[in-house]
Amino acid sequence: MGRLFGSEGAKHFEGAGSLAQKMVQSGATPEEINAALTHYLKGQVPDGQDPATGWSQYGKYRNEKGDWNWPPNNGAISGSVSQTTIPKGTILDRFGSEKGYFVSPSGVPYSERSLAPGTAAYPPVKYEVIKPIPAEKGTIAPAFGEPGGGVQYKLNDTIEELIKNKYIKKVEQ
């Protein structure tokens, strides 16, 4: 724990130590560990799971390299993808960093997005479309034990690039 948080910080996280240790032993990524500890320290259990069981139950969602086993078709149900233009004024949101290419209309439930375990630890960020944006629109496939069914847009540029080029702007939460 000292390596993750520094020796002083580790003292404050003693209760989370066994959770982090079990997650490291089960092969969890640093992002997963961070997400779980964030929930744990807020008195929540990550994604409704029992922290005492570790993260080994997520191994079935990984490929042979240990990466998330995302569904084919960029996560969309086969045959559901079409080219579209997202109009000015649309509010989108995204779980994850601004380096990503996927968004959904604001308000699509988490379970309908079929995101990788641990993603719920990061609150969605909302964006308003300032200029129309070309995108692939699709219905999200089931994955990671979630039902899918929500709408996703795969953008041609990252969120970061779209902000820089003034196609979208962050919306205050």
C-alpha cells in the first residue's frame, strides 16, 4: 500500500489493504484497484460485489492477454450500426477519460452501456454538442454481465480532440 499511496497515506487506508492485496493477487489492473478502493473508502461495494471475494470473478471477461474481452463490432449489436450526425445541442455523456471515442445520449442507464467492471467508480461527464458531429450509431451489445441495449456513438475523434476543436464542451454537473 505504501507504494500506491506513500507511507503516510497508507496509514489511512489500512482497512482497504486486504481488498487491494486480494485484487492484486487476482490480477486486477491498477484502474480496477483504484475504482474498488474509491468505492470501499466511500463505504460502498464496487459494482455490487462483495469485496471479500476479490476480483477473480471478472477473469471470465478477459482474453488470453488479460485485456477486457470487448464484444465485436465495437461493442454494438451486429446489424444495428448506421452512420449519423449528432446535432448541435445534443447532451452526451461518457464514463472514462477524454481520450476515448465512445459516448451515449445523456441518461442512458449504466447497465445498458455494458461497460467493463469498475467503470462505475468514475462518474459520467456530460458534454454539449456545439457543432454537428459525424458518428457511428449503434445499439450496445450485452457484455460483462450487463444487458446492453442502450445507444452508443463511436466518434471519429477523441473527446479531447472534439473539445479542442470546439465541437463539444463540458456541461456543468
